[in-house]
Amino acid sequence: MKTILTIFWKEFRGYFNSPIAYIFIISFLVFTNWLFFKGFFLMNQASLRSFFSILPWVFLFLAPAVTMRSWAEEKKLGTIELLMTLPVKDYEVVLGKFLASFIFLIVTLLCSIPLPLTVMAVGNPDVGPIWGGYLGAFFMGGAYLAIGCFASSLTENQIVAFIIAIFLSFALLIIGENLVIMNLPAALVPVFIFLGLGAHFESIGRGVIDSRDIIYYISIIGFFLFLNGLSVESRKWK
């Protein structure tokens, strides 16, 4: 555990040792606040539903941008060879890097707290969907990040890692959307809805904490971190 925390702290500090972290956070806040307030006063409804509805699509680009350097930069600079010769296990490095990106995403989301405070100041919203929305965003963001970390482990080019992560994330997001399921046989619809990243987020965002949704996101995170570990381990056999 100590090794994981050491790697986590090194990676987490790395985000804030450059302007990248601040650019990500500011861009996220400006874009989401602009979209939210653009329709907030028109709807005349004290709700954060419009904010949470855009998060699956914002994360589609934000998460790959956060994770694209995690392994690709190590490969490009050659530091991964040194890292893997240290007395650390593959899974410790994988978990350390993932946790750094996950906590960074949580910090970014928490910077949006003024939004629910504003909504509470001007109205009387149901706090259940707000808490559920943030909880769902944490889990969904973790799934996106795990996919991004895996994509970054496949290449030394950060742009390629970014594109691969977007492609994989988009595939898991879109299969549960109406655009896809409306053209499927009725027997396959529940399966595709269950596999879709966004459908589980919508369920939690309604304030209904279903263990199936939590298990789904934990499974996605675990699966792609497992693939990440296999990808890192495969370098030892080359």
C-alpha cells in the first residue's frame, strides 16, 4: 500500500507541476458552467439535470486528456524501463497512476460545487439527485480514466493514446444510447442498455443508488486496469 501511495503522490503532483492541470480544470468549469447557465434561467427550474446530462460527453474528452500521458510519456522518455526495474509490482504502478488521475478528476468535479450552491440559493431543489449525480460522476469518471490508462499503455504517442481512449469510451457510451438500441431486436435492448456507460449514470443521477450500477462501474474499472496490467507486463516478454 505504501508503494501505491508513493506512486500516486508522485503522479498527482506531476499534474500540478505544469499548467496542464489548471488548463483542464478551468476549461472544464468554463465549458460546463456556460452550457448549464445557458439554459438554467430559461427552464426556470431548480435542478442540476442539465449539468449532469452533459458529463458523459465532457468526460469522453476530458478523461483521455488526463490519462494520455500516464504511460505513453514514460515509454517515450524511456523512464518506464527504469520504473519497472525498481522493486515495485506491476499492479502497484497501475493502481498508483490510476488513483492519481481519479483524485485529480474528483478535485475537478468538486470545483463545480458553486453550481449546486447557486441552485439551492435561487430555488429549493431535491438534493437526492444532486448527491446521486456527483456520486455517479465519480464512478463514471473512474471508468473513463481506467479506459484511458489502458489506452496510454498501448503506445508511446500521447495523441494516439488520446484517440484510442476516445474510441473505446465512445463505443461503451453509445451502445446504450437510443440511437443504437432503437434499431436492435427487443431481446438485445436490455443487454446493450446494461453495457452502456451512460445508462447507469442516468440511473444514479435520479437519486436511486442501485448496487447493480455501482458493480457495473467497478467491473469496468477493474477490467481495464487488469488489461492495463497485462499490457505493462507484456513488455517484459519482448
